[in-house]
Amino acid sequence: MISAEQATQLIAATIRPLPIELLSLPLAAGRVLREDLRADRDFPPFNRVAMDGIVVQYAALEAGQTEFLVERTQFAGQPPEPLQNPQAAIEIMTGASLPEGADTSIRYEDLTFRTDETTGQRYAQVQVPPPRAGHNIHPRAADRRQGDLLLPAGTVLGPTELAVAATIGAATVAVTRRPRVAVVSTGDELVPITATPLPHQIRRSNGLMLQAAADTAGAVTALFHFNDDVAALQQGLPALLHDFDAVVLSGGVSKGKADFLPEVLRRLGVEQRFHEVQQRPGKPFWFGQHPSGAVVFALPGNPVSSFVNFYRYVHPWLQAVQHPAAVSPGPVPAVLATDVSFRPVLTHFLLVRLEDAPDGRRLAHPERAGGSGDQASLLTSNAFLELPAEQEHFPAGTVLPAWRFR
Amino acid sequence: MISAEQATQLIAATIRPLPIELLSLPLAAGRVLREDLRADRDFPPFNRVAMDGIVVQYAALEAGQTEFLVERTQFAGQPPEPLQNPQAAIEIMTGASLPEGADTSIRYEDLTFRTDETTGQRYAQVQVPPPRAGHNIHPRAADRRQGDLLLPAGTVLGPTELAVAATIGAATVAVTRRPRVAVVSTGDELVPITATPLPHQIRRSNGLMLQAAADTAGAVTALFHFNDDVAALQQGLPALLHDFDAVVLSGGVSKGKADFLPEVLRRLGVEQRFHEVQQRPGKPFWFGQHPSGAVVFALPGNPVSSFVNFYRYVHPWLQAVQHPAAVSPGPVPAVLATDVSFRPVLTHFLLVRLEDAPDGRRLAHPERAGGSGDQASLLTSNAFLELPAEQEHFPAGTVLPAWRFR
């Protein structure tokens, strides 16, 4: 039986970047960029006035001038026209391009205005002089220069990245196609959500759970169910192996007489990479790859096993195939809040509730759980710790990797 | 001018839960539940066999019996039929309902089998006897009882909650309707993404940024743009105030001559709750409410101001109207990694990069930024710290609230 670390490596060996597709920028939210995006011009593209008020030539202020004739008013979006008279001012709005001849901005808060009743001309009187030339001017190229790499390939396009891409006119962008995932539940004991189960039956729930989890990893998902029926599996699975990047099964991989899946998958040409991992929950986990490229994650059917193994193995795979440049985010360090012991020589995934302690530490509180069949125990936890197989006692204060799922 | 804390309270006073809608369970992923969901039967609903193998009566093992005639095989999903002979066994699969007369399960790993060549009957030989009666049986109601509250109103329906709801047959659920948000950019200097701007123009980017950010908070969004034109604003805004739960504007609220928005909004019947907040960035922030119920967040147009104020004020509001039962998640404590000083008596939102330190602490590294116009500075940060107005020096090690946006 292989270790959790070996299983991780065998899965990682199947990671290939998914194809690129071109999308209109507003449709690319959440996607991974697959091209470098550079500044098409300087940031800001012009000497940008940063306050509402007036602009003047600093030399005039230095010479002791405190009152300025207002030549005209310039709004943001208007082409700048030069200051006619170096002793005059232009009233100007935030975001406008600094006119030639002016070099310093004075905000309304530091000014008063008067109108000459004879000439009708307006004058600005400086109450608080600016400390230096260039005050309240955001100079051209101060933040970035034309040609600077702003968004390297591999960047996830969140709100701020979309804004930068919009600014440089990247109206269409190359991004990773979303992974296509077939989620398949198996088991004769499972009836549809809308059915009333007989006493020995239960409703299907793993499929919906895994589908929602795959959706959060950016996948396009479809949900299927098969009974424990070799013929139905052999007939139904080939189309999934051809149409999807990953097939995520739950159930049918244990030692039972109805656990046909490993045999059926082999017969369909799926090459087994491993079966059984030294871990709890999720020992019967089976993994393989079809010649078409599709990978098959066959997770145990117990709800906690399915769920934990999804977040431990499938979720990182889904991120990695979208995100070729980056290291998968993986687990975060968390501080165990109470002593924990676990005797078997197995990697143990322990359900915990992570808490943001007031001192800035991330604390992990183990949750009481009834075993891998206790679906409801997932409700009160938001992560699981990965306890290494070799160690038995974990005192409070131990820092361990935490896989967050909520 | 009011404080950031007063602004928070005035905004919170407008929070009303959004209406309820009924959805098919698979469509309810990510939504907030608005009804209590209780267990329709016990969890597990029957004494559930937890391992593939056989089940027997423990009394026979206690009496020293080590070999058991296998009466028949029972699969998961089959109705259980009683053990005929208390000295015999039933071969049985994980997930099956424990048959009457049997009380203990022995897994395949602890068994060998032989077939009597004369009679053709199969016998299981126990190699490792189970430690106690009930071993490897997950007893009915061990996890939850019929009628137990599993998912209280206010729960967010993530993958595990959907699974529990499916298990109890909640095929249709009452959830909060998604908030409808109109995102409106304003400004004559802004041209479409697909246009080539003149030297004094820039492309529209705030709208796309705020729309993507509102989407991540679960909103249904639509994007609009108005030039700095009183007539166009007066004609276009009324429909938005009637059709949306929130209107998020960017630009047009400062002291400039083209900053018509506060006046236009008042004229349209939007009651001003505040204008200007003692904070940087985002001092000109304007907030009001229309008699229809729609709230108006008029954010300053500088990209960093818009963005930071969205996450500080709008995002929590969007969560709260969906999530009436819960306290908004809000900021998390983070440890300042370097000394920081900020002199003005303003609440300061400082862009930082949060790092998960190996000791389990969350460290905040301040980012060099060029001011509220430096859009690209948002790319390298993933959060902002909230520095209180009264304090000037913040030594490394200070724990401060961090608002995460990535």
C-alpha cells in the first residue's frame, strides 16, 4: 500500500495544462490568464491632476504671488490646452490632464475665490500654499511604464486584474478552458433526492456534494449515477472517459462483492496508477488514467471519505491543470488547540474547526466525529488537519498543515 | 465629517433581509437557507454495516465458535432478511442494513473461506475475532436522531450542507434571493475597453472591477456607464433605483464642478445618510437610501478608493442582506510585519500582502503604493489593514483587522 505522499506524486504526474481559449474580458472573471499582458502606455498615461481645484506654475508662488486670474475651467476627459499666462491659473477637476505651462495643483479646500465686479473676471486666492512644485500631480508613468509586464501568464483574473486588463484595452484574453468533470455516484442502496427511501435505502447525496465542490474549483460539472451493475457501468463509462477531463466516482472501490469499479475501469482501458492509500479516511481510494488523457478518481463511498479525499487530491489537481505556472495553494499552517492521539500507522485526516485567534494565529479545534459514515460531522468543521503516519501523539501547540474546505 | 465606525453603523441601519425564494436543491449552491431543516429519520436510518465481510451473533463467538456457515450474501440496498440460524453468518457489504439476529461484523481482512466439497456449502473461518459485540456496526441514530435540527435557517449551502439536505430529501429549499446590484461608472474621461483612448482619456475599468467583486459576494449584477451629464443621470438613474437592491456608483462625488451625483441623487428622492468619511482612501464616499428601499453607495472614482471602500462597506452589506441570522464575517486579525506610521487623523486603509507564516500566524506586509490612483498597486496586495484614526505609529507585531479581498 502506498503513502499519501506517494499518492500525491502519482496524481501530480498526470497534470497537464488544459487548452487555452479566447474570451471577452467580462466573461473571463475567475479564469487563469495564459498570456502576458503589458502596459499599452504609461500609468498614468498623462500628468494627472489628483484634486479638484486650480493648477498654476509653481515659480509664480515662489515669487510670492497669492492671487491668480482663472483663465478657464478644464474637466476630466477634456483635452488640455496650455496655460496662456504663467501668472494665471486654470480651474481643473480630478482626473484631468495637466495643461502645458502648469506644474502644481492647489485643492479647493486651500483656496477662496472672488469675482471682479467690473471685469467679471474670477480670481483664486491661495490660503494654504502647496509645499512644493508638482504637489497633487500624479505624474505620467509614476506607477508603471509602457511595456511593463502587468499581468503575467498564470495570473488569476479577479476584480483588480480585470480592471488592469480593461485599462490596457485587453478586450479579449487567452485563458485556460475550464476543466470538465463528470461526477458519478454508484450504489444500489441510493435513491433520488425526491424519492422516499425504504428503510434499508438512503438518498443520493455524495454526487451533489462533489459536484458543488468541483464547481468551487472552477470546473464545469455534470452529475451521473450508476447502480452496482457491471453491464451498466461498462456501457455508460466510456462516453464519460472521452468527454471529460476527469471522472470522479464515489463508491464501489472497496473489498465488497459489489465493488466492481477497479475491474470495470481496467477492462475499459483505464490504467491503474494506485489502489489503496495508507490513510484514514479513504484507504480504498483508486486512481488511474485513460489513454484519452482523462483521469479517474474513484473515491470511497462513505461521505466523509469522499469529501476529505476530494479536497486532499481532486481539488488541487483541478487547480493545477488550470494554473500551469503556479504552485498549488495547498494547505495552510494551523496550530493544534488540544492534544490529539492517533495510533494506526496511517496518515490521518482530522476534521477541525479553524478559528482566527485574536493574536493573529490560526487555531485548529478538533471536532468530535462518528467516523467516515458521519455525514453530519462535516457541518461543524471547516477544514481537516493532515497528521503524519509516523507520529502518534500531537500535543496542543503543534503546527500542522490544514486543508480548508469552507 | 463622520468616522468610519459611524459610516458602518449608518449603512448597517439599512440592512433588511432580502425576500425568500424556493429553489430546487441543486440550484441552491452557495445560497443562504431561510428555513430550518431537520432530520426526516435517524442518521444512520438503520444499523449500518461499516465493512465488507460477514455478520454474526456475538454470543456464538463468545461461546468459542470460529467457523460459520454462510447462509447467503446481502448487498447494500437489499432489504435485510433475518439470520436463520444463530450459529451461522451472512456475507454482507458495506452500507447494507444489519439483518435481524446478527449484531457484529467481521471484515474480509480478518477471515478465510472454505467450501465443503460434499455439500457445496461455504464456511467463513474467523482469524482475528472482533473485540466486542457491535464491532464495525454503525448503529441507527448514532450520529443524529429523527427531528434533530441539522441545518438551521441562516446556513450557507456549501457542498456538505447540500449533501445533508439531499439525505433528508429537501428537494426544494427556501433560500434568500440574490441581491440585485447595478454597478455604475461615471466620468467623461472614460472610454470603452475596446476603444483607443486619446492622450487625456482612459478606458473604463472600475465598473468591471466592482461588478466582479459584487459577483463574488453572490450578487446578480448589471453594468452601466454615464457621462458627467446631469440630464442623462436624471433620466437613467430612476429605473435603477426601482429595479435594484443596491446601486454602486463610482466617481462624481468629490468637490469638483462635474461632481453632480449628490445633487442629482437628492433630486431623485434618494435620502442622503452621509457624505464624506474621515478615512483614506475614500473621503468623498456618499451613501443614501431611496424610498423604494434601494441603497446607493456612491464611491470615489479613484480605483484604489473604489475598490477598498467596496470591500470595507458594500461587500459586508451584500452578505448581511442575504444572511439575516449571522454576524458578517468581517475582517480577520493580522500581525503587522514592519513598522508603519500614518499622521493624518483619518482611518487609514493600508494595502498589504497577507502571508501564512510557518508558525500559524497571519502576517501583514505593507505594500508600496502610489496613492489612490495607483490601480496596479492592487495587483500585489490581497488585503488591507484598518489603521485607527487616533493612532500615528504602529510598530511591527501590532495586531490589526485585515480585510481580505483575494
